[in-house]
Amino acid sequence: MSVINTYNIFLDSQQRDSSSTGTPASYALFLSKPIAKTAKSSYFRVKIIQACIPFSFTEINNSNNFISYTYNSVPFAFTIPIGSYNINSLLLLIKQYLESSHSIFLDFTFNSSTNLATLAFTNANTGTKEISFSTSGANSPV
């Protein structure tokens, strides 16, 4: 068997058309010049030389997207939309939810050395407020 043609193709999920081909975990890329068989008896082989797949799964799913919390002794619940988040985007989502739902203004910080997220009430808060979170137990409403 002899090699007739060799193609080097570099694909990057950031180059996808996200409006029509899905999410970073599920998408299609279209080649500007398609590779096609030249005859019925011909074939081609694809070889992946290198791939970088940092996250090929959804970190937040149906089994871990529910947070129960207590605010001023009243229980509440928050369902995080299923998807892939880094720590900063997840903290921002929680911050925006608490601000819009309860006018709780928090500053979140993340320390990559200790892997700890810290939250603090901002100066926009007035009066006494108490909030506690729980992520243990079943994924069901309070």
C-alpha cells in the first residue's frame, strides 16, 4: 500500500460556528476542502497526532446542580443550570443569583493555592444577614 496524499489538519473547537454547531463539548467542524474517496475501492485513514481535551464532560449535571441554603433562618434552594463552569464563572453565577433573588451583595474570591472560595458581604449590604450553604444530601428541593 502506498500513500497517495497526506493532509495535515489542525482543528480547534474555538473555531466552530457556535450559533449552529452546538457547545464546546458537542460540535461539528467543516473542512474548507473536503477529503473524499477517489473510488469505491479506495479508503483513507485518519491519524490523530495530538489532542488537547481539557474537559470532555459537563461538570455540573443533574446529580450535583442543587444548592440548598438558609438566608436569615429561612430555607431556600438554587438549581444551577447544567453545563461546564470554571470556578470563577460558577462563583459569578451564584453571586448574580443571590443579588437578583435576595439583594444579597457578596464578593467572591478564589485562592488557587488553597483551592478555597471565600465570600464576604459587600458595603452595599445593610443590617444583619446570615447565610449558610449545603451541598450534601439528595438533589431535591428543600
